[in-house]
Amino acid sequence: MALEIGGRSNKDGNEFERLWVAFLALEVIAGRARSIQWEPPNEQGEGGELILLRGEGSELHQCKLFNASKGRWTVAELQARGVLGHAESWLGGGDSREFHFVSRHSAAALEGLVLRAQRRDSLEKLSSGDRAELNHLAAAWGRDLSVEAEKARMVDRLWEVVNPASCWKSVVN
């Protein structure tokens, strides 16, 4: 049975967000983070549900319970929903920033690109599917992959994206 848009689905999404906020509030209580701001005002946290201050850095968290149409997130779907544009805007706003996309459904293609960037693996040896995902990401972030400096900036930006598979996994770890 397909998951419906709005109604119960909306309530479940709100509950997922509240659980994630509660989990991060425990990080503050435990002293592993300094503060949490849920639903930040104005444009301060545009594209995210909360800002978490941890150490000297700040994290913008975007929560999406699931992707009802596919059961997973592709880079193209994250681009279409504005997630990647918000990530780029947030990460470009200063040093020591991270963007966290939190969902019960995997964004495996993005996770794979992030892992490659963090290991500093070459983006030249991608499968055709991964190359398509990288091209969607480049389009979302306004990067020209034929220019080496742009490609390097994209790898640096990917380094700053964090994607926990779900709050359930993160709570267990």
C-alpha cells in the first residue's frame, strides 16, 4: 500500500522530527553539544528544522521521514525537494558548518559520493549510475565538472555533508 500525502503521513513526519529533536536535546544534556534551536527564525536556518551547536561548529538538520514514492532518496529527488540547494547555501555560509539529512529511507547515492569525498577517492572512476547522481548534484550546486577547480570545490562541499541513515541507527550507535 502506498503511503498517502498529508494527513497521517504528515503527522508521522512531524513525530519523526520531534523524536530527532529529542535525541539531539539529549546530546545537549549529555554535554556533547552546546545548544539546539528548533525551527530557527527568519532565514537563519532556511531548509532545515533545527540548528545544533557542537564544539566550535554548527549543524543544520533537515528531517524527512521517508520518500513514499521510491523507498529511497536519489540525488535528483533531493534536488527536486530543495534539500541540496539548502545544503549548499548553509555550507557556503561560513566555516565549521555541517548539513545533516535525516531520514528513515537511505540516500545511498549521496552517501556513496560523500564517502568517496571523505576518503578523497577519485570521482573519475564512477559507475554510470553514480556519474548521473554526481551530475544531478553538480547541477543543484551550480558546479561545472569539466573545470578541475569546480570539481575540487564540490569534493570539499561533499566532505561537509553528513547523512545518518536514520535516527534509529544513530540512537543505537
